Amino acid sequence: LFFLNTKERLIAFLKDWAIRESQDFNGPIVLSNYLTHKDISQIICASRQTTTQLFNDWEKNGKIRYSRKEIFIKSLDEL
């Protein structure tokens, strides 16, 4: 996991999270969110600013919707 860049580590983390929540990868993924950007950043060994920027870029491009309650991912392949 540490040989991946920050974006790749974040995607791998989201995939692992989806697997743990038994999500089907064939369609949109909805994760119950209980983590802050800071929490996620610490898990993937990245700065909070970089993690927030990635989430903001994906949200701006319509690839995800992020709130305190859930993370909606249109498609993991599009990230």
C-alpha cells in the first residue's frame, strides 16, 4: 500500500471499505460515513489537505457525494 501514490491509496482504502460493507462494485456504492478527512488521511498516511483536495475534486467532477453521514461513489472505476 505504501508504494502507491496518495490517490491510489485513497481509492484502495475506499475499495476495502466497500468490501467490508459488502458493497457490489457493479453500480454506485454508498458507504456509511463515520470518519473525518483527518481520520482517513491518517489511515492512508497522507496529509488532510491532500485527502480533502481529492474528495473535493471528485465531488466537483460528479464522481462522488460526500457528507458526514455517507459517501456516495458513482463508480470506483471512474475515480
